[in-house]
Amino acid sequence: MTTSIDGGATETRSDRQVDVRTPAGETSGSVTLPGELFDASANVSLMHQVVVAQLAAARQGTHSTKTRGQVSGGGAKPYRQKGTGRARQGSTRAPQFEGGGIVHGPQPRDYSQKTPKKMKAAALRGALSDRAREDRVHVVSTFVDGDAPRTKAALATLEAITQAKRVLVVLDRDDVLNWVSLRNVPQVHLLEAGQLNTYDVLVADEVVFTEAALAEFVSGPARGRGVAKPDLTTPDIPGAIPSIQGEGTTDLDLGESPAEPAPATTSAARTATPTAVTPQEAAPATAAEAAAAPVAQAEAANAGADATPPTEDGTTDATPEEKA
């Protein structure tokens, strides 16, 4: 593969073939290490800058010292200004005294450095290419056969590949079996493919990929593509609208009918509820209508399932003697 650099000189980058080892110690085939990732030029100054920035970002920066003004005590002059033959002193918390303040001591600060993403990617390509050119990049199908994690079997597979004192093992994000099998091995440092960085590659003697991790690293970050949305079905709440709209399933997609509307008021309630009338209709025209109006209103208010029968005089409230 020939790659143009700045539109001028060209750099030849060739792909590499690496055998895939199995837990049984056999070779199940080979995989290709792309030249743009594993045969790039190694810029030592760039890798140094990226590694320094990474180690600096790992510092907490919580160190703190007190100056002479922050140390408690020392308010009184230790001895008089003249006549003692000693140097004049104003406080026992001065830097030259034991227990005094610190001059230009460390203070809390942020050590992180801003490094462009392209510089980090170029440094990682250079580190991987340096290991690949020395045949220190290996690929395995898996470290353990079966579904149960086994540290002894995983360590045997690793020792069949390399005897290095510091090994970087790169797994894919869903490889829990190999992760649990190798997490307690002291000479092994585990990383996911998305966490691969320049420092861990350079500090390790050998780099071992699984087939799935190598494919994940070569393909690059997913950037949210192909992520299935959750099922948003809410059958217990008909007509509910989910907060996320997209490929998920909703109640509207299921074709459920909306909830039945609340039943209308009963005939007794409608009878008891007065309807709006005009002022002319509300006012009685004659004295007889005015006398009959309270009786009609009482009958309307007494209508319903729990209505009481009227008494002999036409009222609904009976006396205790009449009820007896």
C-alpha cells in the first residue's frame, strides 16, 4: 500500500499476516493487520508528547503546602529586637524555623494537557507499528474453551504464545469470559479495544488481540450506529406516548383502541341539576306560582335513588311521630 504524505513524498505501508492461535495450541488461520494501523511511521517525539500528556492527566494534583501566613501560631515576637546577639526575628513560623511555612511549595493545580485527537491517533499507530514490525503483536481466537472462566487454562494459552513479563491483552467490550479468566494474572494488563492507548502499548513487551477485539479496533468506534432502541410498549397504560420516538414499539403502533370515555351523568343527576334559565323564566308570574315554586324545587332536590316518599302534607321531612 502506498500512501501520499502532504501531497508530496509517498510512504509504502504493507499489510501483515498474523496467525490466529487457539487454546489447544494450534493455528486456526490468519488475519490481516492493516498497514495504515500497523505499519505507520513511528514519530518518537510525538509519542513522547502524548505519553507525557497521558501521565500528567492521571495526576490528581491535590498536593498542598502552607506558607508562613497560613501556619497557625507565631504571632508573638520570639525575643527582643536588640541586645541578644542573635539575628532579629519576628515570628517562629518563618521558613527558617522548624514548623514554619514552606517557601514556593506545591499548591493544588490541574496537570492535564490538551492533546488533539489526531495526535493521539497518530502516536497510537506508531506504537502499534513498532510492536508489529518486531513481531510482538499476536492474535488468538479465545483464551478459554467453554462457557466457564478458567484462569489456569487462559494462562496456559497465553504462555504458549509469549513468555514476556508484561503482556497487554486487548479484548472486545462484551468478552466477559476472557476478562474474568485473566484479570488476576499479575503480568497481564487487560484493556478493551476502545481503551487502547499509546502508553499501555509502549510499556508492554507483547500485545495480544482476540479476533473480535482486533475486528472492533480496526473498524473504529461505532459512534452510535446500529444501537437498537428499547421496546417502549406500555400495554398497561392505553394511549400512552413514549418519551423516545423512533424504532421502538409503542401503544399507537399496536393499534389499541383508546380508553372508553367516562359515562354520562344519570337521569336522576340530570334531574337534580338545574338548567340555566333566563331571568324572565326564573321569576314567578303570579302568587300561586310563587307559592308552588318551593315545592317543585324540593321535589327536584329529593329525586334520586335515595329519595324519601313525601308525607301526607306533601313534605319530605317527616317527624318522628309520623315515622312511627
